[in-house]
Amino acid sequence: MSAKFRGRYPETPTVLAPATPVDVTIPTGGGTHTSIVVHNGGVNPITALSYAIQPLARAGSFTAAPSGLPLAAGASLTISIIDQPCTAVVVRAESTLGSTANISAVSQG
């Protein structure tokens, strides 16, 4: 049995001003499995990355991204959220020197 497709968040460039965290909300349509890809489209590293799952009933707290930081120019990092139904995921990205985070996602379940 395959998981039900819930939605796709197309790759969206997000400008990161130096040392200023930026939050990007990704709707998941109630999916239980979400895969988020953060690609560094800038020239400086992305130095901090975290995410907060917005459960169906309450707000979630931020969790540090897995290993792989700083994210060098041209590199990508995938965050997999498994068996956690949610209405949205908020991705918080930051670059000490400023950069561009290209964020995309797919949700199913």
C-alpha cells in the first residue's frame, strides 16, 4: 500500500541576511512523512538550520537539523520527518555572512 500524496512545496529561494534567522513555513496537508531539502544557492555557508513540526493539535518546538552544518555553497541537506502527522513544518535557516537557502519539500502519508 503506497502512502497518500499530500503536497509539494516547490523550491523557493529565501534570502538570508547576515546573522538573521529566517523562518519558512511549509504546509504539509496533514502528512505523516515529510522530506525537506535545503540547498545552499548562495556563496557563503548556511551556518544554522532547525525545524519545528506543527502537530495537528498544538505548536511544536524547534529541533536542530541533523549533522551537515555549516552547509557549504552548492551543497544540500535533507531533513526527513517520519511518522509525525502535522499541518506544517517551519524551517529556520541562518547564515552568519548572508546567503540564499533554496527550500523544497514533499509530504505524504
